[in-house]
Amino acid sequence: FPARGVSLLLLGAVLAGCDGQQSALNPAGVGAQSIVTLFWWMAGGALVIWLVVMGIALYATQAHPEAHGIRGARWLIIGGGVIFPVVFLTGLLIYGLMLMPQLRSSENVTLRVDVSGEQWWWRVRYRSEAGEAVELANEIRLPVGERVAFSLTSPDVIHSFWIPSLGGKVDMIPGRTNELVLEPTETGTFRGACAEYCGTSHALMNFAVVVMTREAFNLWLAKQAEPALPPTTELQQTGQQAFLANGCGACHQVRGTEADGTVGPDLTHVGSRLTLAAGTLPTDVDTFKRWIGHSGAIKPDVKMPAFGMLPEAQLNAMAHYLKGLE
Ligand code: CUA
């Protein structure tokens, strides 16, 4: 398909920045593969239509006194301007519609994950048929080669769940649950983002997606289901006391401790996550400290209050406690 090569060249400059973990043109899942195939057919088709219409327009601007007259002009206008684009676009539409059932089918689903988009983070819950749900935040891990059904909703405003490398995107609408089925085909770490403007810190609402082998995934999920281990160092113990004394447990849960809040992210294994503050910061002691002390400076209008008035030593101890929750 030669147009594909040409459109590749044309788009190359525009899309040069779109590689790696967050590119719909670099698919690592069945849905994303269908979408990118459709995209290239659409781009190629649009290029063919453009070339034909421009060719005819160019031809029409030349003088051809001997040949055409009104009949030739009519053929040009109806054939080139109407019939050809209609036939071509209808073909592309039918092709697009044919791909849709495959992207929505919930057959052979082996895993269910509930994701709630909240200003401005992601509440992630794994449901098992037997045990209770495991909750975490801003990170989704998936087994490779399996179909996963996501139930998507929101308690506040409309967000949109999008993992460009795997497929999507689907709106998360308060008061309703939308379904999305994804099937990752490659292991690796990808990036997801909120794709619907949802307030001040919309751009700081991202998450990590880790696709792993089934065995590694089972180990990870079993670990996530466990309660937090008690602090091991004196600094971490001081940090836990400060965490509880400052009321952090009113909003955050740390399973296995008296912190049982459900307003904010579950922190049971927060130290093991790839990012902090929904894809905004790396997970290390220093950024925990910055986040607790100056949350609003990092993520404007965030609901988490800043605790910058606490003594430096307390902030430091809390950061060590949280990083230790692995
Ligand atoms: Cu959530 Cu934009």
C-alpha cells in the first residue's frame, strides 16, 4: 500500500515524539493493534481522496477548450467531488465498524479490575471470586496474553481511562459503570493517562501499567493482598507514630494498622509503587517528604492538605515509614 509509506513520511515529523510507553502507534495489545491498523487505513484513504480531489481541481483549472464542455465538467464535479469520496469513505466506515465487536467482546475474560478516576488519582481494585478485593492506587499490573475486563467509574467528575499502548479510551462517568476489555500482548511498563479535562490537575493524573507473566503477576497480587509489615527501623516507627498522630489514617488506609480511611489512596504497599502522586513523582524518601510537606505546590488544588508546618524531623520520619511500606 504505497499511500501508507507516503502518509508515514508526512506524519513522521508530527509524531516523532510519540514512541515508547505512551504511544497509540506502538501497540502492545490486541485493541491497540486494531486501532493502529484502522488508523493507517484511514490516513492512507484520506491521502488517496486528497490526491484525487486535488488532481481533479488542478485539471479543472487548466484550459481544455476542445474537449469537455458542460458534460465533462459535470462528470468531474459529481464523480470526483461526490461519488469517489462517498464510496471510499463508506468502505472505511464499514471496515471500522467491523473491528468494533472484537474490541468490546468480554468473552474469555480471566481477570476483572475496577478502576475509579478521582480528582486526581486512580483507585484500582482487584476482585477475586473467593477472597475480598485488593485495593491500590495509580498502578495496574496485568498478566500478558489474557483478556482483562475493566469496570470504569468516577465519584466526582468525568475522567477518561486511556492506556495508549494497550487500547481504550473510555470515559469514567459519575453514576455509571463503563466496561472495557484489554488484552496485552507484550510484557513491559506502559503509561496510562486521564484523557478528559477534569479540573486543575488533569495533566497530573497518570498511572503506570506493568504487563508481566502470569507467575510474576500472581506473586505480585498475593503480596498486595497481604497487610503491611510493621516498621523495622526506629526512624520508621517514629514515622508511623507521626502518621497516625497527624490524622493521616482518617483519609488513608494502611491495612494491618489502625489507619483505615477510604477518602484517599490506600497506602498499604505505597513504597513498592512505581510513582507517587499519580505518575507525577518517583517513589523515594525525598519525594514522599516533598509531597507530605507541599502537596498543593506539586499538584495544584489537590484534596490532600500540605503538612509543611510539621518539624523537618517528623516529615523525614514519615517519608521513611511510607517508603518502607513495600
Ligand atoms: Cu481526570 Cu482528567
